[in-house]
Amino acid sequence: MNILVIGANGKIGQKIVNKIHSNSPHDAIAMVRKESQREQFEKKGIKTVLGDLEEDFSHAYEGNNAIVFTAGSGGHTGDDKTKAIDQQGAIKAIDLAVQHKFDRFMMVSAFGADFSPSEWPENMGAYYHAKSAADDYLQQTGLNYTILKPGMLTDDEPKGKVDYGERTDERRGSIPRWDVADVVVKSLEAEKTYRKSLELLSGTYRIEEAIEKM
């Protein structure tokens, strides 16, 4: 597969692109917003394409056949930017995948996006609303989607073991970004993860075991 990684310059996006490039039979195409962001990928032989989620980025889909969406507005932007990137940008990406007849769409969302709004932190309501709306929209399509909802993200070294599955009320915790990236790459062709919305935390099972237990 030629996999377009939207949000490739982010902390998780960079790791996903590098893992696909070095440890996968697939090709990663890094979608970045600025010309200055291309060099870090291209010097490794990774293809890039410029695209802005607030503009027309349909050209980025040419020649590709799967999407990993891991873009986000960041923690220091206002509610308008959060809605534009995390919700409207994601929905545009989903629509383009449908239009181009892509089969696979992986969404890196947020733990708690499917909670009741009364459970969301008051100062993060716009963020969770945007993630929830995009996830809901994706689930109404015919795409073979997987929605990953990682817990609190850390920059710790990878643990290689996860708790990975559909929502339970007891599940809480964190996970290193490296492990999130590893789960994305190892789930790309895992049919047991198709059309599922899954919580993702550090746990006791190797990633391959956790997928097999679905």
C-alpha cells in the first residue's frame, strides 16, 4: 500500500512515517504543511507532499490507497483552529478517501472522545467535541476504518506491551507515543481491527497478541 500520513510532522506522525519506511512492506507518503518540514523525511528517502487541511489538499491523494490521520491543531491554539483541523480537516480527509475509493483509513483520535460530554474536562470541551464528531463521521462510511484512542501520551521509551480493545469503564492510563506508532503500523492489515473504535493504553500484551485477542 501507498499510505498517506496526514499530520506526518507531529510527534506521533513522525514515528509512524519512520516505522512504515523502515519496518513495513508499504510506502509512507508524509503530508506536511510547510516546505521547511520536507527535508527531515526526504533525506531518508521518504516521499512527501505539501497539503494544508484548511485548504484543498485533494492532490495529496493521487497515487495512494490508504490513510493514517494523526493531525491535530496542538494544545496552544484556540477553539476555532481546533474545529478547523481536528474536526473539519478530518472530515475532509474522510470524504476524499471515499471519493478516491480508498479502502483503509486509520484515525488517531483521543481517549475519552466517545465519553459523555459531561465527562470531558471543561477546558478541553472543544477538543473532545471535534474528535468525537470526526470519529462519528468516519463510522458512518463504508471505509475499513480503525479509530485508535490512546490514553495520556508520553515520551517514554516504548514498552511494546499494550491494553488494546473496545471501551470499558475501568480502563485508564497512559502510553508512549512510540507504542502508538507501532500499533498503527502493525494494525494496518489486521482485519480484526477493521471497523472498530479501540482504546489504547500500556498493558500486558505484546501488540501482536493484543490484536489477535480482538
